Amino acid sequence: MQRLGLNQSLQQKLSPQQIQFIKLLQVPTAELEQRIEEEMELNPVLEEGEQEDEGPQAEEENKEEEAPQEETPETEDNFNDQEDQPLSKEDDIDIKDYLRDDDYSGYKMQGDGDEEDDRDMPIPTSSSLHETLMTQLGYLGLNDRDYAIGKQLVGSIEGDGYIRRDLESIVNDLAFSQSIETTHEELEEILKKIQSFDPSGIAARNLQECLLLQLDRMDDGQDVDVIVAKRILSECYDEFTKKHYPKIMKKLDLNDEDYVKDAIELIVRLNPKPGGESSSGMVKNQYVIPDFILTNNNGKLELALNSRNAPELRISRSYSEMFKAYDKGDKKDKKLKEAVTFVKQKLDSAKWFIDAIKQRQHTLLRTMRAIVDFQYDYFLEGDETKLRPMILKDIAQMIGMDISTVSRVASSKTVQTDFGMFPLKYFFSEGITTDSGEEVSSREVKQIIKDLIEQEDKSKPYSDDKLEELLNEKGYNIARRTVAKYREQMNIPVARLRKEM
């Protein structure tokens, strides 16, 4: 049975200003200029340059707009709750006439959607791996049929130089897509010709084959290191990957340890990715531009915001003067009123965008100043052991803002220091308690683990249990599983894989 009734509920929606501010706050300096250009293309009212002097009357009207905003603890909330101030004095034009809760198109920036990650990034101009291989394929002088098969094989080579597609599947592809009947053996024969191309090791089907192809290029039949290296990869590949050197010596019936050691050093120098790229495909090159610049001036830390974060923007004077003409004209003209309403929408949008840029600058500086104050000793010298445990909540409490605001700033911004460039999230870390009750940063513990591993005897590397024991002796209360977690975060392999002869 259906019933008709009323249901009262309270909902919270993001205002257009809040949406715009959040998006701008997350944008790094490298992308800010592009965002501003996109907004200027969408909004003709927005111009680049300093605000023009429009006389005493205009100066009085814009006095409140040009005044810098105070950095109160509720800065972000105050920004979001600002009342919409009409630019026209006429009561018959109201922002409510053209703003709806579900229509923010006039205030959105282009690129606010989820397609940000798909934006094209700069790619260096050079011959691709596929083009280089196709050029070499042309030098083989193959007939049309074999050339088509070779082209199919080259097209199956991934960015890192491997063919991971099964040859039987390629046989089927040739039969269905190009009507070429071939066999696994014929495909293998043409593949061997492609594997002779440069770079060495190209078109291998696995790492073992890739390394053996490179060793084949070095083999003159007399180099002992190459001969032993090929035997290790051919007969003891599993033992080699697990660094079971005694088993290798026993299996190959070698009494001299130096033979195995020299051969393994040769294998390690080979290129595991002859294509030069990751297996995921073309790598996008991104250029990092620091958002902050921190300098040590004779023991005094000086923080500056990258100048690209403070663009000069203004509202077009010609569009503002349209309202003066409207005041003096016929207000009953429907078309004129519609045009003025549209311009008013664009004026408000431009004003809010400029305010959002200014608010972005204030929020970035406040957040970074708090981080510098918290980690002052570290920024003086760059000594990682002086990093204090710091979480988002610590900074949020210092600047009186929400944790989510600090998170947006820290997740995508970088700072240039006298000892390198670092992402802000680098300075946030967990805390570990020492025997003395002092809380130290997990980064300090990681650095100690790294130092211990660098100083260890490579023939008998420290296990995680041994590292735990050594850390406990130094006064750090840490469990073995935490040692393993930190080691993995630093991309340091387990003891067995760190072993050397």
C-alpha cells in the first residue's frame, strides 16, 4: 500500500566557492598556471594583470575586496560562508535568479572532473622502441609474408622490451586478423632474428632468456666469466634468484669461489629492461616545481611561497561598466536584462575565483609555517634523525584548521630547501617510544635500520630478528614485524637476497 507523506531532513551541500577552493588548494604550482588559463578561457570577465585604478569612487567600492583577509582559525569556513554581494545596485537582479543548487556550471573550473589524471604531460621527442625495431626489421630483407609475421611480433613487444604474449596466441592473431597461416616453429625462427636486434636482450619472453641473449652477444668462446654466467643462468637459475651460492658451486662442480663471484657480478651488470621503460607502457614525464622555498640565512629560516602561486588577476573594467550603462538605460528591455544577468554571473564567478586564489596563498603559507616551526631543528641542518614525530592533527591544531585541509596541502606540495627538494608528506611520520620515554620519529628509526644494513657483513647480512635486537640495544622499543615493515617501505630486500660472496 502506497502512502503520501512529508519527510523533513537536514542536508549539507558544498557551496560553489567551497568546491572551487578545495580544487585550487589541491593543485600543485606546476598546474596552477594551466588552471588559471582554463578559467580565463571560460570567463571573459577575468583578466591577467594588476587591478586598474578606476578613480575615488571605484577605489571606495573595491576597498573591501582588495583588503587582505585575516588569518583566523576559521579562515576556510569564513571563506565558504561569505554572503554573495551583488555588483549591481538594482534590486530586480538577484543571484538567486540564475543560481540553482544543482547547477554550478558558472562557477566550476574546467578540469574539476575525474579526468585530471588523463591530461597529457610533456613527452620527450625521440624515436620510439617500436620505430627502432621496425627500421631494423626492414634491413632483414624478408619477403612480404615473413615481414608481416615479423611486424606482428614487433608489435607484441611491450615497453620494457619483453614479449609476454604466448606464441600460440600470436599464431591465432595472424590467422584471424591477416589470414596468414603459420606455425609455432616458423614464428620461433623469425623471433630469433628479431632477438638479434639492438638493444641487446630485446624480444625475450622472460628475464632468464633476456639475460642469456645479452650474454650470447659477449660470448667469444674464451671468456670464462661469460661461460660460467651462462651456465648459472641455464642450469642454476632458481638457485641464482635465491642467492644459494654454495648450491650453485656444488651443482656446477666448481671449487673456486672467485669463478662464481665474477660471473654473478657480470650478470648483475646486465640490463633487465632492454626496452628502457616500465611494463606499464609509456612513462609520462612530469617536471616538479617547488611550491615553497625555504632558505637558511645565517641560522634564520626564511620561508617564501613560489611566485607562481601569486598571479596578478583582475576583473575586466569594460564588463563592470556595463552595469553603469544598464542603470542609465531602459530596465524593461528583457534582452538587455538577460545580458546583464549573464555578465553579473561571470563577474561573481571571477570575483570568487580571485578570492579563492588569495585564500589558497594564505592557507599554503600558514600550513608550511606551522610545519617549519614544528620541525625547526631538522630544517636548520637537514639531519633526518632530528625529525620529530608529526601527524596531520598536530599541524591542524596549530593553525586552527580541519585535518582534511592540511591533508590536501601536504599531499601534493613540495618545498625546496638548502639540502634538497621534498614533498610535504615526507615530514609526517609516526612516533616510537624509546627506553627513556622519549618519542622519536619513525624516519629516525628507518635511517638507523638503513645504516645498520649498509654496515653489515654482506656475507652474513642481518635478519629482521637481529635488526630488532640491535635496535633494542640502542633503546628503541620496536617489534620484528615493525622492522620488516620499515625495511619493505625502504625497498630493502630480506637478508637472504642481500647476501654477497
